[in-house]
Amino acid sequence: MANLPLGEWHQTSSPLFMRNRILFPSVAVSLFSCLVALFLVGDFNVIAQERARLAGPSVKQTASVVKVESKGNSSAFNKAALENTKYRNSMSWTFGGKAQTGWTIYVPLIAETVGTDAGPDTAEFALALSKWQSKAGLPETGILDEATLETFTKYWQSRRLGRFGLSVNDNLLSAPINEFFDPTRSPDLLQLERDTYSAYRKMIEAAAKDLRHELKLTKYGELAPEEKFLRIVSAYRSPAYQDALRKREPNAGRVALAKNSPHSTGHALDIYVGGEPVKTLDSNRLIQVQTPVYKWLVKNAHRFGFYPYFYEPWHWEYVGK
Ligand SMILES: [Zn+2]
């Protein structure tokens, strides 16, 4: 195999070379040689570029692209942005045994994680993503492909509580019914862990201040009684209650109703962020992730010790600071 191209080169080039020597004067031969040399150099450049492309961008290249990008005309990140526009609506992946399409639902979380306010279809977003990819040990393409999304989900999952059941330090209390989304909720479903409740109170106080133009507030700046946003949909669920829920909705799937629910810790809260409170349909989650309340939680909940379950925009776990 290795000798074949060389053999072909000799066969085709030698007679041509001989004819050149015989038919053309020496000036013409020199010109022809120059043309061949130019052609070869050009060709090698193409090969070198192609090799670099296949090998992925090096640190040096990224640095120069960053400089160009700041002027807003990086073709590399513009191309990545086009790929992201396509991927975010159509990329096939699986989670919890269910086929998933695209990653538009996770854009607020992704943007927060990579530290950008730029939209997912922009070169600026691709640039921020490429920097995160570099830190995560991924090829820094700026394209949010399946491997990158998997790395995001692993990272988000790693920040969660990661345990089930009550621990010895967990003290449950009953929150007032007016903190809940459903004013007719059963009195035995109002419990949550003490520190989680106090962190939740501080969090919604801060949210009410920041979102005063978006939420209905009392004259004291607290959530008005009729305001549904940020209210608790579900808090502590005992293993027995979780079991009953699963039996009532046997087709809810693994993702919707896990056997070991983090709600059994008293640290997990389902918070009303819009749409249908706890429906995993893509169309519903797309509505939820665009509300000011969800966007605020994504940016601020960690300051109060709360971390999200990425798949359910309403589900937040008190991990502590
Ligand atoms: Zn939940």
C-alpha cells in the first residue's frame, strides 16, 4: 500500500517530464516547474489544514480564535453556532430509559453553567461552551453534541443531595398551608426538613425582591396570597406515600416516579415555576424554563443551598452551602 502512490507518481510524471524537456525551451520549463511547485505547496496546505481540523483545535488556535471572536467575526464559532441551532432542536439522546430530542429545555442551565448570557444560537455561546469543554477535558469545538450534554448532566447530577431517606440530623416540621401551591393540600403532606424550610423562606424573600415587577406582592414586599409562583407543590414524601403514588400512576416511568425519591429526605422541594406544576412533557417543560421565576432560580438558588434536578424544572434539593 505504502509504495503504490510513489509508483503511480513515477509512471505518470516521468514521460510528461521528458516531453517537457524535449518540446519547450528552458524558460517555459522553469515556469512550468514553478506552477507545479505552487500547486504542490497549495495542496500540502490543504492537507495540513484538514489534519488540524480532524485533530481538533489546539490551545494555540483557540487563543487566536478568541482574539478574532472578540471582534465578532470568528468563522469557527459561527459554524459551531449553526450546528448548535440544529442540535438543540433535533439531537437524539436517551435519559432514564426514554428517548429525548434536543437540548433547548436545558439552555438556561447550560448558559449558567458555562457562564454566558448569550443565546444558544450565537458564536458567543459557542465560545463560552468551548472554554467549558476545555476544562471538562472534552474537544473544545463549541458544539453541544451528545458527549458534551452527557458531561453536563453528570455534572448537574453530582451537585444533588445523592441520598434517600431521613438522616439522624433531619428534623421535619409542618409549613403553613399558605406556603403551598394547593390550598386544599392534606395536612399530613405539609412536612419538610427544618433547615430546608428556612433556606426556602430566605430564597423566596430574595426572589420577591428581585422579581417585584413579575410577581404579585403584598405591600410588605412578600408574595401575595394569590401568587402561585414559588409556592411549594410537594415537599416531604414518606416511602409509604411514594409507594402509593407509584401504584396510582404505574405508567409514569422511571424518571417521573423513582422508587427511591429524594423527597423522602425532606430536603427536596417541588416549587411552582409555571405551566402544569409537575408534568414532564417537553411542551410543558419548555414553558417552565422560560418563566422569570425558573431563570431566577437557575442563577440564584445555589446562594441559598438549593440545586436543581435538571430534568424537572420544578424539583430543587437543599444541599446546603
Ligand atoms: Zn420533586
